[in-house]
Amino acid sequence: MSRPFLILQLSDLHPPLATGILACDEIGLPTADRRALGAILDRHPQVLRIVAGHMHRMIAAELSGRTVLAAPSTYLQGRLDFTAPELALVREPPGFAIHALLDGELASHIQPVIG
């Protein structure tokens, strides 16, 4: 019998993760809301990964024992700067995420788009 699985795709503008990037964290999901989502995830072990976008860079974090993956933008990326008050967009390669379920294990790949 195969184990049920689920990838939770969030279509929110602000993924449930703290980034360390001031401008992103100021408008991100508040800590209390992230903890509430974590409590919901605790009741749903079939959720293997949380996938979201709109961070303008690839970021991986953890929430309630699950990987939270923010995919890069398909256009401009956000400069990695932990001290800047505003997010600067830069011309780094765009990208997207591809996920594969292999023998019950989930692998996520970030594919840059070059050219």
C-alpha cells in the first residue's frame, strides 16, 4: 500500500517563512500565523512539502518539520542583502521549481533559465 502524499502549494504573496531579508520579512506572514499554520500541518502528516513563490529568489526553510520552498522568480531576482531596508531587484537568472515523487520520497529541483 502506498503512502498518501501531498505537496501544499500556497498561492499567497507571502510564503510562510522568515527569510532574514528585512523587506521580505516586514510584509511576510507574521510569526503567530506561521505557528498556527504549523499546528495545522502537525495534524496532516501527508503534507510533505510547502511550495510557494513570490520571493524573487530561491529560499528553503522549515515549518513544523516540513521543508518550505520558495521558488525563484521567472523574471528578476531579489538581491541577497540582510541589511537593506528595501528589496533591490537584480538581473540574476530566472528559474522555476520541478518536483518529483520517487518511491515515496519527494525531490525538488530548482531549474535556472539561461539565455
